[in-house]
Amino acid sequence: MEILIHYAGEVGIKGKNRPFFEKKLLDNIRSSIRKIGYKKLKKTYRQIIIEPNNESDIEKLTNKLKNIPGISYFCISETCDLNIEEIKENALKICKKLNPKTFCISTRRSNKNFNLNSQQINEIVGKYLIDKLNLKVDLEKHDIVIFIELLQDKVYLYTKKIQGISGLPVGVTGKLIALISGGIDSPVASFKMMTRGCSMVLLHFHNYSQHSPEVKNKILDLAKTLSKFQFKTKLYTINFKQIQQEIIKQIPSEYRMVVYRRVMLKIGEEILKKENALGFVTGDSLAQVASQTIENLSVINEATKFPIFSPLIGTDKLEIIKESKRIGTYEISVLPYEDCCSFLVAQHPATKTNLEEIKKLESKLNIKALVEIALKDLEYREFMN
Ligand code: ATP
Ligand code: MG
């Protein structure tokens, strides 16, 4: 058995970038399955093929491949030489194993040199199965479809296409700093950017003195879960306590949320530079909470000159929840947790702050000193896929 991987359409159509995208995908797959091991991993014209060490590894490999951005779908395949007799025998073997009553065949011939065309192969193999096992062809309602793919040097036969997450391979577009809270949205935002080829470095601000140790574990678990989708995930955590105390002292409660987030960006810039990243990612979704009005987001985002990507800006909460369940972060995100941003803010924070006003309030803070304090209390961890 071999695994035939079809990469997402986008990877294959990127013109001059195509070899780079394909190589990145191959590298990402190689890194992800290195611990399981394999006999062969290679790229053919438009597919990637894995030959496992043994069949018992296929489930483990499947679990890895399902989470690698850039893979459209993959198929656990029987393989044989480019020979119609062998194709017939392998189709027969599959049917004997699955025992269907009805079937249909779908042949794809990337190798145009083979002496039979797709239609002829469908007919010859179909007739053979009908004769041998007394099966019926049903093009509409069938128990199985036998897919036959003729590549350059081998034929692949399979009955199931296992869906991948598509998108682009992580690492082809650039590195970003993801502002990760303990909530539902920011992990989903990070995932979305990974599927657009970004490698994500996570940054979290905490005020653990307010919370139990479970809160810390929650962020570690989110980072671990997100690391399923990229080879290496770096997590920076910063103690926000002292900074927060200073903000609480100087800034009226209805403006604190906006100022917390502006200061987070200022501190984040230092991590961004250290990592040579190109911008930030946040989980903001327009008008979901008070900090996410157009006015407040404009004031928050003005704190940095680096671009901020908020891929969920136009997504409603139900959709975000659905996605977080799919990627496995939901169960972690809903554990009890109070984000440090919500600490001592007004019950009704200002929804329409303006920049002049916030800058005037901020002039009471020594932001440069606050950034330095933050960087002194920086923790760093790595999670490998
Ligand atoms: P989330 O579900 O991601 O927490 P939210 O809808 O609850 O988002 P806020 O809590 O206002 O909204 O946060 C908006 C965004 O600000 C978050 O998605 C995240 O990117 C960033 N953010 C908020 N708190 C923190 C924090 N403690 N550390 C790092 N980033 C944060
Ligand atoms: Mg939140």
C-alpha cells in the first residue's frame, strides 16, 4: 500500500512559485512524519507519494496528513505496474476485501502514453469484475467507487479520498506574530493564517496572579493543538501584571481595554523584530465585543506600524465556533478563564474612543519603560508537531 497525496489546486497553479510551494509542502510532510518513519517520500509530476515502512503505520500517517495545510486529499492505495492485467487483479482484490454489490469505476490517466484511454480501462476492468464476482455497475447509487489513477511509472487504485485542509503550505507566505488570548477566536484566526501559508509565532499576555495554574495550562494546550498544523510552534508568554497595575493607576476604566491592547502591540513589536516577523494576527471580529468597534480597532491598531491581520473580522460567532470545534481548540477555549484584558475594565467600556483622547491619556504612562518591564518577564517555549 502507498499513500497518494493530491495537493491543493492553489499550490499547483502558482506559476513561477510552484516549485517553491511544492518543495515547501514536501518538506512540511517530511518533518511531520519523521517520527513515524517511511520507506519512501517523493514528488511525482503533480502528486506526492509516501511508501510506509509497514501497513500498521497508515493510521498514524493519516492523522498527520489530515492536518497539513496544502494537502487537498489523499488516498490509501493499492499499486501496480502499468499493465491492464495487473489493474484488473488489483481491482478484484479491492472488491473481494470490501464485498460491494454495486460499484462504478473512475479512471484518471495522467500518463497519456498508456495504450488504453480512461473509457477503455473503465470498460475492461468493469466487465472483469462483473464476470468474476457478479457485481452490478451503478453510476448513480453504488456501494463503492474504484478510482484508478495512472501516473508516470505506476498505477494507484483506491476507493476513498480522505479530505485534507487545503490552503497553502505553512511557510510560503511569511512569519506573523499571533496575539493569542484564552478565548475562542484567536486560535481560529491563527489557524486560518496558517492555511494561507503563514508560519505563526504565538504571543500571550497573562496575569497569572489573578488565576489558578489551570489558566497557564490552557494556553499551553492551545499552543500544542495549534502545533498540529505547523512543524514548530513558538510560544512567548509575558507577565502583564505590573504593566496592568500601572495602566489601572493612570487610565480611567472605560478606556483601559483599548490601552491594554495598544500596549500589547507595543510590546509585541519587540517580539516581532526579534523573530523577523512581518506583522500581527488577532482574533478580532467586527462588533463582537466593545473593543471591536471600527473606532476602537482603528485606535488599537494605530499603536503599531506593522500590519495587523484579523481574518475573522467578517465572520460571525457561530461560524467561528464551528471552526474551533473542527480544529480541536474549542474544548480548550471554553474552559473557565478570565482574559487579562477584561481585568478591571468598566462594565460598559467606551465603544467609540478617539486617537487624540487616548494619546493624551497615554502620555501619563512611560510606555518605553513598560515595554522593558514586559521583556524582563518573558517566557519562551517550543512545541513540535
Ligand atoms: P478571543 O476569543 O480571541 O479572546 P474576543 O472576541 O474575546 O477574542 P478580545 O478578548 O477583546 O476579543 O480580544 C481580541 C483580540 O485581542 C484577541 O483575539 C487576541 O488576538 C487579542 N488579545 C486579547 N487578549 C489577549 C492576551 N491576553 N494576550 C494576547 N492577545 C490578546
Ligand atoms: Mg477574549
